Amino acid sequence: MQEVRRALGDEPADKESELQCINRYRTAMQAKAALMVVDDVWRAADLKPFLAESLRSRLLFTTRDASIAAAVGAEEHIAELLTLEQSRGLLGQ
């Protein structure tokens, strides 16, 4: 989370608690227009620190567990695997 905050231009303080770090991330996200991408989420608890109220930012996460999307109130989009023909067509574009 500290590395994410650095990427957002918010330098973490020394001896910051986990909760302080999460809260400062959420505060920083309120003022940003950013797309936060979290890949391969296995547990909703791992995603919850990244949930932030922001009018101009979005959180995109991938998971194989649909219950995680339901647990955090996310809109689910299912990405099916492409066939070999579809893959080649996409690459050709």
C-alpha cells in the first residue's frame, strides 16, 4: 500500500500503522483521477484496503471467485477465453 501511495504522489510517514496507511491512501484517492488495477484477488479481505470513495477514480480487479465481487458490491463482468481463431483475429486488428 505504501508503494501505491508513492505512485500517487503521497509519501508515507515513518512508523505509520496499517490503518493509517490505508486511510491516507483513501484520502489521496479522493483527489485523484486514477485507475487502480488489482490482479488475481483470492480473498475479499485482500481487496478491501483498496476500496476508496472517489468521483474520478475507479478500481478494477480480477478474480476467479464471483463471491468476491458480491462481497464488495462490484459490478461483475465475465471474460471468457477466446478461441484460437478469435485470438488471431484480435491480434490481426
